[in-house]
Amino acid sequence: MTLTELIDRLTEIQEEHGDIEVLAAFQPNYPLIAEVQAITTVSEHDTATLYIAVGDGNEYGHKNLWCDDQIDIDDDSDEA
């Protein structure tokens, strides 16, 4: 994902949902949720890469966090 793609996606979400909380999920199998703690740009040999650092999280997330779209989870659903 490029920075432009990320900005476009975040803009769409902000327009639909407003200023909502941002968390990060990692590992697709048994996804864990963590707080975004830092955004750092590293420049090396005429290229740059953006890193989003996460931490302070130990809750499991929903299995569909990798669908790259909006998901709706019913309160009565115990599927994770």
C-alpha cells in the first residue's frame, strides 16, 4: 500500500464515520489488536518508507480484519 492509497482510504472512512479511534491489527490467524504509538519515516539510499509502530495491545480481533472493507459485527455474535 502506498501513502496515497492509505490517505485515500482514511479519507473515505473519515467522511463516513467522522473522527474515530484508530487501532492496528497484526497476524491474520488469531489477530491481535494494538494501539498505534508512532509513525516514523526512514530515508535510506534515495527511498523512504513509512513505519507505523504498534504496542500495548493484547486483545484478539475479529477474523475478518483482513477483508480491507467495512465489516459489521452483531452484538449477539460470539464468532471472533
